Amino acid sequence: MRRSAFMLTFGLLFLVVSTSAAKEDPPGQDTQLTVVEAVVTTAVAERQPVDNVADVSSSLGRVYCWTRISGAEAEIEVEHVWYMGDQEMARIPLRVAGNNWRTWSSKNIEPSWTGNWRVDVVGPDGAVLESVSFTVN
């Protein structure tokens, strides 16, 4: 009888632990990952964007996409995917190692690459978290 009670208690304990473990997010999966800010800028100084531009001159040469991301509970990787029109021009992996993390990437812009551009901020699961658009004149 004691053995049956022990087995029943052990079985219930196993069921409770299994059920609660199944409800937790897998390691590295951040369900609350959000882009708090995302801007296109002409430069980054002291880890901050110097401006927020919607139009840039094709003679500028280099443009930056700066993002502030929150909700990462462990070190993860996001990507900045740069598009000219619908053509992917660059895919840049970026490390995020904290709950309130600033990161940025840059893209050299050729003088002939005028038109509509965007940068997609892509999370570890491949979902687009944010898009920032700008025009090269």
C-alpha cells in the first residue's frame, strides 16, 4: 500500500513538473522582443544616432540604421536586412546581449543607387520586428 502511495505521489509530481516545463519558452526564444526605436541616420556618435533622416543624398556615401531593442532575456542575434526597392542589398547579423540594447549597421550607398530603401529588423525566429524606410536622392 505504501509503495502504491509513493508511486502515485511520484507520478503526480512528474506530471506537474512536466506540464510547467512545457509552458516555459525554449532557451533563446524571447517572446517579448521588441524594437523600441529604429532610425536611419547619417552617423552614430557615443552609441546614439546623430539625426533621423528620411531622405539622404546619393553623395553621402554611408548610411546607418540604429536600433534599440528590449526584451532579450539571453544573448541573441537579430539582422538588419537592407533593401533597395525589393532587392536585398545586405544582410547584417547583430548581437543583442541585454534587455535594453543599442546596435546598428551601416551600408555604403553608391551614387547610382537612388530610390526607395528600407531596412528590416529581423528577429531570431525570422519575423520582421520593424521596418525603417528612407529615400536616396
